Amino acid sequence: MSEEDDIKRFILRKLVRHRIWMHKHTSIHNLPKGLPDFLRSGKGVKKVIEEMLKQKFLLSKPTNYGLEVSLNIDKKKEIEEFIFD
């Protein structure tokens, strides 16, 4: 299992646990909180978040105070398969 998969799984689990689906959003800056320091350092987290936005696992909502994100309900089955695999 790669480091990027670990980061992705952590972020997805966190959002599922807090029920951040569709119309409930959280700041993009909150996603790496709680990650161990060795995973949080570097550009790995930013790269993984951008990848999840491209894959449509995360939906973005621009606001005047920053970017907000939520999980895409249309990808729920794929997200759960990735988390519990």
C-alpha cells in the first residue's frame, strides 16, 4: 500500500465519519488535520486532494473565505469500497 493511498484512505474515512456528504462542507485546510507528521509533510497531501477532486470523489465549493469540499454521493459505493478494501 502506497503512502498516497494511506493519505487518501485517511481523508475519506474522516469525511465519512463526520458525514460530510453533498450539501455539508468543510474547509479544504481541515483535511490533513489528524494525519501523522511523516504523512503530512511535503506536497503529498495536496497532490492527493487534487487527485480526489479530479476523480470526483470530492466536490468543491468556492467561497469568499476559501475552498470548501464535501464527498460526492454519486461515488458513495466506490468510496466505501476504497475505504474498507
